[in-house]
Amino acid sequence: MKARNLLIAAIGLLAFTLSASPADWLQFRGPGGLGIAGDKNLPVKWGVQENIAWKAELPGPGASSPIVVGNKVYLTCYSGYGLDKAAGDMKDLKRHLVCLDRASGKVLWTRDVPQSLPEQAFSGPYITLHGYASGTPACDGQRLYVFFGKSGVFAFDLDGKQLWQGSAGDKTHGWGSGTSPVLTKDLVIVNASVESGSLVALNKSDGKTAWTAKGISSSWNTPLLVDVPGGKQELVVSSQGRIRAFNPQSGAELWNCHGVDDYVVPSVVASKGVVYAIGGRSNTALAVKCGGQGDVTKTNVLWRINKGSNVTSPVFHEGHLYWANEERGIVYCVEAEKGTVVFEERLQPTSGRIYASPVAADGKLYFLSRQSGAYVVDAKPQFKLLSHNAIKDDPGPFNANPVVSNGQLLLRSNRYLYCIGKN
């Protein structure tokens, strides 16, 4: 039996190696979920007729980011309902998993996903801002995993064959659903704060529930797997009022601390066993040392400041945290060790709302606004705007995070996916 298990593990590792490369972007915010890439010679300037390798029309809008697996790009869309102010008939709502050719942008196939209705109605100022396809797919090199709120968690093979459908709850919310799957060993984990007030782990093999952790309140962010001393990992999520860490294999809570006193959209980031969180309408940022037990508010919270963002997540780069405030268009740089604000500078021209989280790569920070273009900023603790780039014939919105792939950028609007950079 032991030899058989070793053989199965070896075959799985070989399959992953053949399907995915180190340059792939396999999940929300890329490698480790941190929004960091090692690519060089990335583009600084682009426009309608400059530095666009290809442009692909999508079968519907969405706020999810693309992922890259080898020579394929995968993302999610929706259609049939909630496309404009008229909304339409909810029974016509469809969600799609879409596969494109990485080299050309050609749509290779689209798979419709079964719906559980009724969904949150497309009305008011909330779900209208991002729609019904906001969770980024995740891939382990063999399968794709997507989360569509009350419709469930789905597994597909890389050719789009649906393998299973699992449930994470059946509730809805005026803000809709917007978290992405996290993969660890044999598990798919989703933050189902909206759907069931829980973190839910499902088995990769069949979609059955492996564990559930209750008490996740007003949390729209994707959890992060954090490496801690001793070769262990913690699963950390920012929830209303508390940052909580769990054993990713069992769901047992390890520690918690006072966090953001509001609903929380930004995901945490981490470096060297320290978690950094921002969020809330009151704009909070804090640092917490991992590896504790119980309530670690008095022992492990390293600093807390009244700066933050209500939507965008931060990025950690060379000892500093960077993020953009979603309403004010201000870029912050904070010294990660002490929480000292190094700079706060307003983007010019005016950015309007920013919902996408930044990416750090090639010594640059890429900030993508919803409707006013992209801003490239020097990734140093001295503010320097390198360029402002707008695709003027596409009004957006651009809600998805930028993706780095083979020295190029992938930018997704509601209508198109763009590959930015030289062919």
C-alpha cells in the first residue's frame, strides 16, 4: 500500500510538472497569493496602438483575474442578467469558465456552470459594481477550481470537463460574492463568509466537505497560506473585528487578534512569519506575528496605524508595504517593520476608484484603476510615477488585478482581455 501511494504521488507530481511551469500564475494574486512576480523587462508604456500584443473579446463581464497555466489562460465571466441598469430576467443568468490561447488570445472554449437561483438581485450600488463572476480560478496543474458563491465550488479538468460540484452555503448578500479558492495538499478552501459565515474546505478528489470553521463575519477577502517557523503553515483570514489563523488541514483555530473594525475586503499579505492587514472604512493597517495561540492581541500585534484601503490589498516589497486607497487615489508606502508611513502621494491624473490590487515586478508597481487607466510607480520608498497608461477606447471598468506572464501583463476589463507587451 505504501509503495502504491508513493507511485500515485510521483505521478501527480509529474503531471503538475508537465502542466505548469514556475512562470505560471495559478491563483488569485499569483505565486503565494502575494502579488509579486520575478519577470524582467515588463512594459512601462502602452495605449490603444502601442505595446498591445493581443486583445480578446470576452463572452461576458467579470471582476475575476485571469490565471495562466502553461499555454492557456483561464478566467470566469457571466452573461444573460445584470449587464446594465435594466438588469433583465434573473433566470437568464449564466456563469462561464473561459479558456484562451496564451499566445494569441483566441477563445478556445467556454463552459457554462450550473446555477443555483435566486441570486442576489442586480439592484442598488453594491453588486452592480462587480457582478456575478468575481472569484479568480485556482489550478494545481491538473485541475481548475472555481467558486461561484451559492452556486458552489466546481472542479474542471484543464479541457473544461466538469468533475464535481460542491456546496459552501446558500446565502447571498447585497455586495455579492467575491472570494477565490486557495489550494493546499488535497484540499480546496474557500472563504464562504457570505454563503455560510464559514471557511469551508473540500476534498479535491470529490468536492465533499473536509472541514468547516464557523464565525467568519463580513469578510470578502481570499485567505492566505503563511509559512511560519518550524516548517508549518497557517491559513490566515481577515474578518470583521478579528484576524484569525487556522490549521489548513484540520480547520482548527490557532490564534486570533483584534483586526479591522468593519467589513473587510482586502486580503492579507505576509513576509517572514508576519502578517500585514489593511481594511475598513476607517482605514486601518496592522502587523501581526504568526505562530501564537489564542488571543494574541496584546503579545503579537507589532503595530497599528490609521491608514488603509477599503478594497485593494497591499503588496510587500523589499521591507515596505504599498497599496492604493480605493476612493482617494492615494498610494501609500509604509515601512513594514515599524509601521512608519514613508509617503502618501495622490496619483495624477486623477485615478477615480481603484478596486484592483497592485502587482510588484521588475522594480515597478502596477496600479490599475477602474476607469482611468493604469499607473506605473517606481517600487522604491521615494514616490515616482513612471507612466500613466489608458486604453481610451475601452471605458472599463477594469476591476481585475493585473497578472504578470512571461514578461507581459494581462489586464482584464468587462469586455476584453489585453496582453500588454512585446510579442
